[in-house]
Amino acid sequence: MGPAKRVAVVVRTRFEENQAILRGIAQFEQRHGPWLAFVDDQAVSVQEPDWLFRQEWDGVICGPTSAAIAQQCRRRRIPLVDLRDNPEVFPGVPKVRPDNVAIGHVGAEHLLEKGYAHFGFCGFANTSWSQERRNGFVEAVRLGGQQCDVLETDYPGAMAPDWNSAQEAVIVDWLRRLPRPVAVMACNDLRAIQVIHACQQAGIVVPEEVAVLGANNESSRCELCHPSLSSVAVNAHRIGYRAAELLHAAMKDAPEKVTEELVEPLKVIARRSTDVLAIGDPKVARALHYIRENACRGLTVDEVVREVHVSRSVLERKFRNYLRRSPQAEIRYAQVQRAKELLAETDASIAEIAEATSIEYPEYLCVIFKRITGETPRSYREKARSWKASSV
């Protein structure tokens, strides 16, 4: 084994996606290294490339690759792998990035399965990755026999409170013009949360009137949102691993002939913002929203009846017509959905989860969980943890 290669990795690790990229790089290095790796986790090199090249490097992996960094690497004959998410390529520099058209397709398929007849896409007009996701979403919606309304504005490059508030006002106007129920995909999670906030300002119920889907699956951001945000998970771990693989080959003077490699997304991580079927009846939509907001505090069907101002028999009939289950079964379904979240995202015991969901006994939670999901809480938790481990 020769001397360890000196590798610089330039990624902004404040983004969850980039942390997964870094883990993918690390996994490759552990299998095929060793590398002496330096991580510029704030991407200082983009503004100050001379700062990075005060040291000698055998290879560079760069997220926000600038022309100056590419030029320095070319002049010094240092292999470089570019991770920028845009179609532009530097001559002789391999690029690895998400397949944004496929992200749009996956998002559309998730929402089409819900039975929606109306769709929207909310993105950024001045970013190529957003436009690619829009194109994929619109194409898949049209292949499904539906049309899609698009709202796009320019992204200034950084999040600011005043810009965020102004965007939400624009989105409110757009949402009020759309027929409901409608399914909206946003170009990323930040944009999707703006859509949810706009719905709240306009008195529009999510997901019963507007289902909202994001992309990138920044889990902390998605779970902080209310309701929690469904999102298309990018395979960032694979992007990092593949970038390291390409760099490794180049440092061995056996570069792969790759100009641009697109990595397909994993799947939709479904949370509450899309956890509903398209419902055209406003009474049913409101009842569903009330159940999902209150099921875990010990809600009764009589309370739902009083909330939506219909008789119990009418509510029962409407639920069976639209959902093929009773209001009481819907309350149980909502409790189980919350139990699934707690099983996947926490270490809470079955007894603690039963208490948190207002299910009388832990044993009864196990019974209704298996009846609704087809598996036990224990097996569901094990699968969820296994998938999460494999995706990072």
C-alpha cells in the first residue's frame, strides 16, 4: 500500500444532504483508503481558492465548485470531482449530482396515487435544478392525464425573513386561484414549507385541501414543520460514494470516462402533509383534518360530529363513501400513523407510545397496529431503522 492520498473535500455541512454526501465519501475511504482528508465544511475555498491551495493535494471533491477552483486543479494537474447541482460541466472534470427529472417523476407518482385531479408545482425560476424537477413533475402529471399549474419566482441565494414573508404572500395569491383539493410539489423542502405556511395564512387545510410534497428530505426541517412534511429523499450517500470512487480512479491515473452521472432518488418519505386521499367533500375534508389534529388526545366520533355540524349517520355515510371506513376507524388509523412516526423516529417504549396516542393499553396498540399495517410495532421499528441506516 502506498502513502495516504491527501484529499480536500469542499462541502457546506450545515445542509443535511451534504452531511450524507460526506458519509458516503467516508464509507468509500474506509474501504479503499487511507486518505488524509481535509474538509472545508464552510466552503471557504469558493471565495478564497488560494487559501485551499496553500497545501498540496492529490485530489479534490467540491460541492460548490467555482471556475477558480477548477482552474487551479487543472493547472496543478489535481484530479477534481464536481458536485454542483447544475448542467454546467468543466472540461475534463467529472460531475455527480441528483437526477432532478427523476425526483419530479417520483413526486408526481406519489401524488397521482392519491387520486388528485389538480396539481401544482412551486419552484424557483432562476435555478436549473428546480426547473429540472419542475419538468419531471409536469411531464409525469401529464402522462397521468392531468394538468399542472406552475408558480416560480427568483431565489436570491440565501434565506432571509423579509424575503420569506414576501414569498408566502405570493404563494397565498396563487393557492387561492387553484381548484381544490390540489396536490402541490415544491422544488425543495424550504419551498414546501413556504407553501404550508401560505396555506395556514389563507385558512387552507393541509393536507385535506392542499397536499404538499417537498424534496431533499431534510428530516429536521420536515419534522419541525406542522403538519410534518413529506419529501422525496435524494440519494446523497450514493452521490458521495460515487464521487469518491471517481476521484480514487483518477488519482490512480485510471480515470473513468464520466462527464456527468445522475443519481436517482430513493423514495418519498411520507409524512402528514400528503397523508390523505383527494376529498372533494368539504365536510369530510374538515372532519379528516380535525381527526388528524386531535386523534391522539382521546377523540370521540361525537366530538367530530359537533365540529363539522352534521349528523352522525350522515358523517358515517360520507366516510364510507370516500374512505371505505368509519370515522372511528379513521381515528384509529390516525393514532397508528402517529405510532409509526414515534417508532421510526424515537426510542419510546410501546407503553409510552400507547400513552402518547391515547390508546388504552400497550397490548391493544399492538393489536390495532398489526390489523392496520400488517406487522407488529417491533418489526416496523426494525425495518424503519434498517432503512434509515442503509440510506446514510
